[in-house]
Amino acid sequence: SLERVKATAKEKTLVYVPCHKSHIDYLILSYVLFENNLNTPLVAAGKNLAFWPIGPIFRKCGAFFIRRTFKGAKFYSEVFSMYVKVLVQLGHNIEFFIEGGRSRTGKLVLPKLGLLAILIQAIEEGFCDDLAFVPVSISYDRIIEEEAYLKEISGGTKEAENVGQLVRARRFLKKRYGRVYVHFAEPISFKKYIESQNYKLGEMPSKQRHAMYRDFAYRIISSINRVSLVTPFALVSAAFLTKPSRGILRSQFWKIVQIYYDYFNIMGVRMSNTLTNLERAVVDTLAHLEKSKLIEKLKVDDELEDDPVYTIEDNKRLHLEYYKNNIIHFLLPASYVATSILTRKSFTVSSQDIYDDFMFFRDLFK
């Protein structure tokens, strides 16, 4: 997928739009681009990362810092907008996180439109002819911020980034977290997008313009979801969480894993290379989860030794929820269809009924 990016980089200024799961995201993306002889982008970073000594280092590596909100700061907003427009005018590639902040749930967060609108205005105002937006999926076997996220979604307050956190982070670097997977979606030319929609930027009323920003943002988010992949951790987590009970027989667990695996194959979903050998990948993941005390294998009688029970404590389920949520978008179409069939009194149901239910669910959850 990187070859498409290289081809586009010869013709257009690029705007990388990765999903945001971890602080490692911007480090890993710049590393991948640098190792593959592509210009590293200037990165829009949250002002919370401007603290000493990280702030000056990040700035020298291409970061420019941005406030979380521009509300009531008209002068700041004007200066920042002009700064970004001049960057693309000079041909600098840009990177920004359209979700605004890191996802705490494992799902993509609804897009924020502020910086996207500024980049589109740069094209409209003639600072550049076109921009190619490159959606990027960055997936992890496990993320280093796992405990912090669980604390926050359980009601804890987010601790502001500081030097103390940086010192304490050393202990995380001694652990192994598995693999990182980076995939680039097809770059989206904004010029081609507005031509395909028959939009005329200079003539759009504000309401239609905002709808256009939102539509383009959702196309980017959708592209990130499409090129994301199924990791062994996500597959195993989804299988464990299929059952509401705390315990599951190994044989039952393996049946569910196989059903998901077959479904992903049939649907053409991208899976990590490690899942080429399904059994080994799942066994290794189970061993890792046991070692991390996220699951436990019960000691059983000799007669049941071939089919032990795995258990998950209630307070550990949220760990697995995060990784299951990384792939939940692949499972939604099947869940809509299954729900439609199960609402019928008998299993005789027309395809039109299923289609109507599917569209209802889609619009409801949207």
C-alpha cells in the first residue's frame, strides 16, 4: 500500500490522516516513511505535548502544536489558519489526527472538522492546486496506554502529560507488546472528490459546505476502517467476549474463533500475517493473555484435561473489549442480518425483509 503513496507523492502534497490509538502512532508513522525514503510530514500535535523536554524535541522533529479549542480566540484562529495554509503552499506534507485525540475504546472516534476545513480552504483560496489525503490504519497487538485508558473510561480523570510520566514510562519500554501493523488506504484527491460530487466551492452556502466537510471526513474514517486488519489479539478477544458468562470451554472457544476466522476470509477482510498459521497465533496469544493475567485456565480433573475452562474476571473484560472494538466494524453487517433473522417467529424470511431491517439498523446506529 506504500507504493501508491510513493506514486502520489511525486505529483501532489500529501496529508496523512492516521487513526489515533496511541502516542506511538506519530513516532511509528514518521519512522516508516523515513525508512522508505519518503519525506516525513509536519505533525499537528496537541498543546498538551509541548512540555519540556519533549516539546522542543518534537518541534525539531516537525511537530507544530495546536490548542484543543479555538473558541473565543479569533486572532489565534486566523494566525493558525494562515500558518497551515502557508505550509501547504510551500509543499510541506502534513499529518493530523482527524479524531482529535486518542481513542479510549478501540473504535474510531467521530471526526473533528476544524483542521480539515482549513486545509480545504487552502485549496479554495489558491494556496495549492490540490491535496491528496492519505488515510492510515495503525493497529497494535497491544498498546502501552491500556491501563490508563481503562482507568479513564471507568470514571478516572485524564492525567496531563508531564515529565514525571516520561520518567515512569521507562518501565513500559522493558515489556514486549507484540507487533504494530501500518496500512495506507488509497490516497483521496480532494480535487477529484469535488468534481465527482459536482461541487463548486466558491458558490456553496455555509450549511452545504459544512455537510461537505462532514461527508469528506467520514470518507476518510471509512477508508481507515477498510484497511485496518484483524490481529490475533482482536480475534481472540472477540471470541472470548461472544459469551456473556465468565467461563468458556476450550472446545467452545475454538469453534467461535474458527467461525470468525472463516467469516473474515469470506468477506475479504485483511488479517495479520501471523494468522496464516491460525492455531499457532491463537495459542501464542492465549499464552500471552494468561501470562498477563487477563484470562485464567482453571485446573480441572484428569478426565476433563483435554477440554479445560478459560475464565475472565469481570474487571478484566474491559481489556479485551478494547481489542475486540478494533474489529467490530467488520462484524456489524453480519450482526444486523443475524438480528433481522432472529426477530422472525420462524426462520422463513424474505431477502427484502432482511434488507429493510438492515437499512433500519444502519440509519438508527448512524
